[in-house]
Amino acid sequence: MTTTLRPHDLLWLRAQDALEGVTEPWVAEIWHAGLPVVVRRDVAQDGRIPVGVRGLRRDQRAAGWVKPEQVIRVVSPEQLVAPQELLRSPFISQPPVQLALQLAQFSWPWTWGVTGSTGYALATGIPVIHATSDLDVLIRAPEPLSTRDLARWQQQLSGGLCRADTQVETPNGGFALAEWLRDGRVMLKTNHGPRLVSDPWQREDS
């Protein structure tokens, strides 16, 4: 596998035993190789990929590891927001998908995608969303972004269809857009843990 994996990418594995390091008993009962795992933030161990497993309930989340050679398919958040694919989704009537479709009608100066339960539903066809589900979105931001453009994006999310949260991904980690616009400082999620920063794009030596 030569694809560069990033947090929130969904991965399908070759076999059930490709998932390593998981101790939660519910995983063996629910998860199988037909379901994806999600890349999470952590420091890589022996070249293995840090991943998370999603259960049927909100409190069912487990952390594990997979070897790169066990990955047979990758779906990124931004692959899930093509308008024609959203329109064909069996979940098109659900508010989070409706809001994603609205966002897809605009031309934004960045790449974005859908994560969380909506992304999982769109990628798998499994009905893990409902009328009161949130929409979790991700903006790729390798370079600093215009506050004005980000505020315009945030305004589009506040139309009332459903609750929506945006995470902005920088080369140093990810942060919550609402917090950034409100406070001008933000808790940056990194592979080594959270860090309060005033400039999420500036690499700070720890």
C-alpha cells in the first residue's frame, strides 16, 4: 500500500485477525473485515497504523493497530461528498446528508469531506444516522486559511438543518473551527496529545 493515510480515513482490512491490540470484548462480537476501521491520531508503532473501531452505540469505540499490508481499501472523507453520490445515497432524506449536499453546491477554496457517523453511513450503507444526528466535517488546510472564508463556511452550517461541527486539519494537527473563530486560540489535536496554540499552522517545538 503506497497511499499516505491521514486521520479520519476509513480502511478495509484483509481479514478479521488483521486488527491488533484491541481488548474490548464487544469488538469480537460486532466487528468483522467487511466493516471499515478509521485512522486515528497516535504515534506509529513499528510501522503499524493507529486505527479506531466503531460499535453500534456511541460509547462503543476501541483503539487498535493494523499493518499497512493488511489494508485493501481506503476511503477518505473528501471522497464522500461528490454531489451525485450524495443524491444517490439511501440517506439523502436525513438532515446531515442534506446539509452536506448544500455545502457541496458551493465552490470552496479548500478540500473538505465528511467524517463521523455520517461519513461512516455514506461509506458503508449502514444506517448509523437518524433525524437528530450531527454532521461532522473536515477541512484540509495545509496552509493558513482566510478567516473571512471560514466564517462564510460556518454561516452555511448554521442554517438549522442539524448540528454541525468542523475540524480543520493542518500539518501539525486538527482543531475545532468554532473554537478558533470564537477565541482566536485553539486546542490543537496532535499525534502527541492536545496543545493550546494561537497559530495552528506554526510548528512549535515541544
